[in-house]
Amino acid sequence: MNSLRFALLTLLCAVALHAADVPGAVPTVPPSPQLYSADAYAAVKSFYDYDTGIPLDARVVDRIETPTFVREKIAFTAHSGERIAGWLAVPKNAATPPPCILVLHGVGSNKDSWWRPDNPTGPLAPRLLEAGYAVFMLDARFFGERSHLGDFANPQSFIGKNGWLYRFRDLIVHTVIDYRRALDYLATRPELDPKRRMVFGYSMGGVTAVNLLAVEPRVAGGIVCVAPPALGGPASGPHAAVRQRLAAVAPENHARALADRPLLFLMATRDEYYTPAAAEAMIALIPGDGKQVKFFDSGHMLPHTYIEEVIGWLNTAGW
């Protein structure tokens, strides 16, 4: 078993394997003791706040122009004082300022992976640009150009091998705030639609996307791919401590804050990190009718046809 599979399977997703394995069935996952009360959840959400007065000091440090889009590397100051960089790509010749999609990577990749022809999650960024959407992506904390924060070690090692779950929890929280700072920067770019922002997240990026949507009203909605449920299961046993440590970033706890937002969940029937019933139980916690879900007959790596589902949904989401 490779380190990615070990990390996610053991620490995030092995929490509801007793559930029925039939999409569309009534979820059988019992309520988790790690679901927060309203007061507790309000306290947790406050940790995603940040000092908006800290100067961004943003600047373009690289620029690539192609026949169909312009891609810039934007460096800015994070809430922690760290200098971080992201890619902003904007399609050329748009009739009106395009909407911008925040694109969040999973554990096995980074912001540069979206541009590689061998990216296992497919050519999402190029297809979004072809469809008329701008895209913006960062490295999650400890990934890519930010690996120096973990002494350049593979972040899969502290998630899986070392079991540093609080570091993983904090990774999610800090990355959410980084994207909130990125939204501050995107608001200064007049060539972008100032009101239409969506988020896309794959796996760990999907978990992060749910957290971001819960605390950031400037993001209209989003697409969440194969985001593993983090709660569910018995209150005791080998995974109870895992659920307790990850409860603050668990999609199940943040679901209450996503009421009536346009949301598309793209999940897998044979994902090794969760069962369909566990996924449906998680999604069912979101109030209102804004959510949609589709299951692919696949494992954790969805067939690349999911990209057309994403674009079709964005084109008709009414945002």
C-alpha cells in the first residue's frame, strides 16, 4: 500500500466501512459524537478569521502568454507573514469579464500538477479556460513550493507515517485562510467578474473546499470531488481519536453552513476511502435543495469525463 493510500485510508476515511454500499440507499451511518453543537461550531469558525489589514504586497513574478490564455504567478503575503505564490490564468478575448474558479489540489499533487499533461486528475485547468473560466490555484501548506515549511519532507509522511493529525487539521485551516487572502487579491483584478467565484476541490482539496465555502460568502458555490467523510462510526475504538482530532475540519461539521448554496458532489462507488452510504450521509447534512450528487463507477481517481460534468454544471448553475 503506497503512502498516499495509507495516509488517507487510515486517517480520514476508514470511519464508516460498516455502512451499506449502495448509492441512493437510505444512509445507515449513525450520528457522530464529534458533530459540534451550534455554540461549539461558532467557536470553531472563528479560527478561520484573519486580519484583513495586513498588506497583501502582491506582485506578478512570472507571466506566460499562450494563444488562448495568459497565466501569471502572483506572490502575496499570507496572514501568517509567509510569502506564497499562486497561478492566475485568464482566457483571452472574453466578451465579458470571466468568472474565476479556485482550484484546490489533493494530497498527491500541488498547484503545478494541474498544468501537467500526465496529471492523473485530468486536464481540468485547460478545459476550464477553454470554456471561458479564469482559474486560480495555490499550493496547500507543506506542498509544492511550500514544502520548506515541513523541512522539505513529503507531507504524506506526517499524515500517514507519523500520524500528526493536528498538523493536518491546521494545514486545512491555514490553506482556507490563504484562499481568503487570495480572494482579497482577486478583487483587485478588473478583468475578472467581481461577483462570480466558485471553488473546485479534489480529495483533500474537496475537504478544504467545504471548509472554505462554510466561512467565505464571496464564494458562490462549488464542486467537491471524492472528499472523504471524516466522522461517523462508534464513539470508541481505534478510529475514535482520529475523528476527534479531525472534527474541526470534517465536512460533516461544516455542512450546516452550506445551506442552499449551489453545490455539485462528484463521488465514486468504489472509492477505497469511503462507502457510498457514508458519502450520502455526509451530503445529507447540508440543508436545502442546492446540492446535487453524482456517483461514478470508479475508484478514487474519477474518469476524466468528470471534467465535462464540472463544466456543464458551471454553465447551468445559475450563479
